[in-house]
Amino acid sequence: MDFFNIAASAKIADGASIGQNAVIEDGAVLTENAVIGDKAHILPYCVIDGAVGENSTVGPFAHLRRGSVVGKNCRIGNFVEIKNAHIGDGTKISHLSYVGDADIGKNGNVGCGVTFANYDGKEKHRSAVGDNAFIGCHCCLIAPVTVGNNCFIAAATVVTENVGDDSFVIGRVRQTEKKRR
């Protein structure tokens, strides 16, 4: 472990594993389950209870809950929560999103405000997203649902049905304006 890259205010539990040349910034909390890969960068005020791959960046203010695995060369941004999910190498989830009970492939993009709705009121369900998928801002994926490889989900779409490979999906209601309401 290279302690020269760990901020004094970071809290590292016994049992946490930190790779060579990783950077852990101010206020980060790593639980006993945390596994941080070589050259990973944990920005301020993150809580890590999962695994972060080599060369990945997390935070600030991100939360990786137990069972979460972030691949290599990923970007998990500010105010992102990941719960019991696997994020493929090279995928970016830049900010303000919730990824719960999901498997996301390689080189994907999850836009701002995306929610993986995983609970139907009685049970939790998983979703799967293929490689090279682009999920636009403010989308909601209602589990269980599968999105194929090379898909583009347009902003503000609610995905309730499986999506095949190489598809473009848009699901919004046309804006209407009612005068003098």
C-alpha cells in the first residue's frame, strides 16, 4: 500500500485493500469490503463498500454499496449511488444517477439523472445493459429489463420493455402548452 497518496482525513477500515499509486482524497470512507485497484482515484467524501478497478475515478460524493464492482478505466461521478451492480470497463456514469441491481457492459454512458428502478414494492429485480450503450439524461429503466449492445436511449425515456442490439429508443410524450390555465 502506498500511503503517500491517502489524505489524512480519509477513513480506511481494517481489511480494505488499496492498490499501488491509488489516490484517496479528503473525507473518503473505505469499509472493510473496499477493494481499490492500482492507480484508482477516489475523490473527496465518497463511501466505498465495493470494488473499484484500475485507473478508475470515483466521486466526489459517490456511494458504492456492498456488492458493487466498478471495472477498469471507469468514471463514476458526483452524487452517483451504485448498489449491487457490475459496471463494465470504460463505462462512465458522470453524475446524479442511481444504478441498483444492474449489470452494465463495457464502454457505456449513463447520463445525468438516470435511475434503475429495481423494486416493484415486493421484490427487487435486476436489469442488464450491453456494451457501448448510451443512456441519455433523465431516463428510467424499470427492472427487470435488458438493453442490448450498441443501443441509444434518448433523454427522458422510460424503458419498460427489453431493447434489442443496435436500437434507438425514444419514449416521451410530445410537449403541449395549454394557454390561460
